[in-house]
Amino acid sequence: MNRNEEYWALVAQLSDTPPELEGTVERAKSRARKRTLKRWLGIPVASLGGVAAAFVLLVNCCVPFAQACGRIPGLRDLAAAVALSPSLKAAVENDFVQVVDQEQTENGITFRLDYLILDTMQINFFYSVSGGDYDRYHVYPSITGPDGEKLEGYSIVSSETTPGDLGDFNVNYADDLQVPEALRLTCAVTAQREDRDGSAVAPADSSIWDEPEPAQEPEVVATFTFDLELDDRFTVPGKTISLNKWVEVDGQRLLLRELVVNPTHARLAVSSDPDNTAWLAGLDFYLEDEKGNRYEAGSRSSGSGRLVSSGEDGTNDVIHYYLESSFFRSPKHLTLYITGARWLDKDKEWVTVDLNTGEAGWLPEGVEFLSADRQGEDVHCVVLAPGIQQFISWNYRDPEGGEHSFDSMGTTAHASEPGQENLEEGLHEISFSLRDYPWDTVELKLNFTRETAFSPAIAVELQ
């Protein structure tokens, strides 16, 4: 049975309404028919994306229906995969899904590439891995041209999944590039089994360091290669809204350059006035249309959440912030609401720490240098900081001006008060090691020095 036949078989199973749902589905169908009759008259009945869209709508409208359908893996996993991204969910509802339906097996590991959701600037891959009696798999994807030639100007992040679940990762292209017509996707897979011997774990708040084990690269258990043709029906150009609006935020001037609205995500381009006393290190915001629909920053389909490119008009580097897309709603008016910002003061980019006493010339508010323990030639450091934002960069300098980079950095979350459930807002221990470091002081490079919340939010009309 091929993938299309499988979906129609699953849809046929949905025609038998569970007794506890009598009447619920009919009411949902009636509402859906009123809203979508005109659209359905103009598209093929056999559209696979339409089937997925109908399921997602029913899942979101009726919790009992979602529970009743939980035993049907294909549709359930597709709905779960897009549930956290309004942009990808809207893409599915509007038939913006390319079915791949390719599967390979190597060393007892099966990799299935199910779907792509793409536009001219981004590709979202949906896949599953199973086999080998493992509990977790980590997928390290890379792409080349169809003949193995190197591609430039994209970012891609590895992805972790569990057996049989629908995982995903995405490829983001820089603003001056577009996704190719064809590509070769290579996925190296590492696997891990959970500890089953009941061995104890060291306390998270321990400040005693053991000599670290030599770093070991994870073993690749299988590698899979897929040659893909990208359907040009899904690479329609997005809409670019030219802004060129200056706005003052916390005493600093920012240039809102443009908003690019693609089917899978949107990008807001922002530059800073070079005369500012601080660099922009982060922006918290959302968009709202005339109907009150909100488009949040940090789209699930955005990968790192921001790209940086060079400015060409005397401003600092252009930061491209990702956010959810209004593409399928086509709003007439959009308002930007800035709710917070993080800054890196230009005279406080580096901070010097005495490794013998733990004293620092200056640290951001709420940050405390807890310990510096010398183990052989290395120095292991622990810093306590509020919130999940990583204020220390990966770079540091020795007193002689030599520049170094951390090879790893760990973070442990702690509640700042009893009963706190959201640990992202609590305290975080940041641990790192200075390798082969004989000096008594170190200069740490900071990502930001302060952050400000705005209440009420700063409102800017964009269109």
C-alpha cells in the first residue's frame, strides 16, 4: 500500500464516529462546509494536504476527537508536528505540503523522510527513525547540490527524536539566496540507549568537579542520503514590506528596515544607529493585525531565531528576527509591539575575573561568579545568572591578549523561589572550563549587559 492509499484508508476509519462523540463531528463538519465550500470547489478532492488540513482543524476544535484519533499514527504525528507553529499549521491547512515518502534502512536502522514544507527561503523536513533497540536518535543533516557540489548561504541545525515519532529540522537561507530546485540531503544518525541500571546521578548543585573524561565523538550508527526534487509550486515569492522607520528604544535608535512575509515564516530586518551607546543583543516583540491576530517572535520553524548580515548604509549589522507568518491571512494592517530589549554596552563588552578570589570588575545585575576550581592544567568555573538568556559568549582572552573559545558550556536550571514551575525564569548555573590555562585572571566576553522590559509596549504601525 503506497502513502496516498494509506491516508485514504485512515480517512475511511474516521467515518465511524465513536459513540461518545455522537453529533460532535457532524456539527464540526457543518461549520467547516460553510467556511470552505467555495475553496473546495476549486481544488482536487484527492489533495493530500487537504486531508491533513481537515484533520488538524478537527483536532484543534475537539479534544475528544483528537483523543479518539490518537491510535492512528500517521495523522496524529502530522498534527503534533505542526501544532506548535501557527505558520506551519497554516501551511498544512492551505495544502502547502510536499509528500516525499522515501525510506531507507542501514544497519537495522530505518530512516523515513515523509514531508517537506518549504518556500523560497526555508525548507522544513519531517522524518522518523526507528530500529536497533535505541531510545533516542540524533540526526545530523547536511545538504549539497544534486551532484554533491557545495552550497553556500544556509544554516541548518541538528535534531533529536525518539523511535517512530515524527521529528523535524529546517534549512534557512540568507536573504539574497533562494532554495535550489534540487538538492541532496545526507543524514548521519547517532543513537543512544537510556541507562537501565538505576545508577545515581550527581547532584545538580554540586560544586565539586571530577577530572573530565576525554571528549568522545558520538558513534554514527547509520548514514542516509536522499536526492530530492523541490516542487516549484511551493516556492512562491513572499511579500516584502519596505519599512525604513527609525524608532527610539530605551534611549537607543533602531532602524526597522523591512518585513519579509513567507508562507512558512516571516523575517523582520533591524539595524542600529552606529552612534548608539550599546549594541542591540536581543529584541522581544510581536505583530498584531487589524483583527487582533498575533504573530509571535521566535517562530518554531526559525531555527536559531535570527540571522546577521552586513549593513550597507552606515548602520551596524542587519539582524533578521524570525517570527510567525501572516502570509495566508493577508492582513491589511500590521502593528509592531516591542515588549523588551537586551543590550551590550559598548564600554562593557569584556569583564575581567580574578580566578583566585572570584572577584570581577563588573558583572550584570543578578549575576554571581560562584567558583573557579583548578584541576591540573584546567580551570573549571561556575557562574550563577537569572533567566535562561545566555549572557556569556563562547570567547575569552588571557592577560597576554591571546583569544580562546570554550569547547563546551553547561547550564543547570534552579527555581529561584519555592514552588516555581517555570525554571526558565529561575536561576541558572553556567559551567565552563578554561583548558590549559596557567593565568590567574581571565577576560570573559559578554553577549549582553542589561535588559529592559517595556510596559506598555512600544507600538509602531508597519502597514
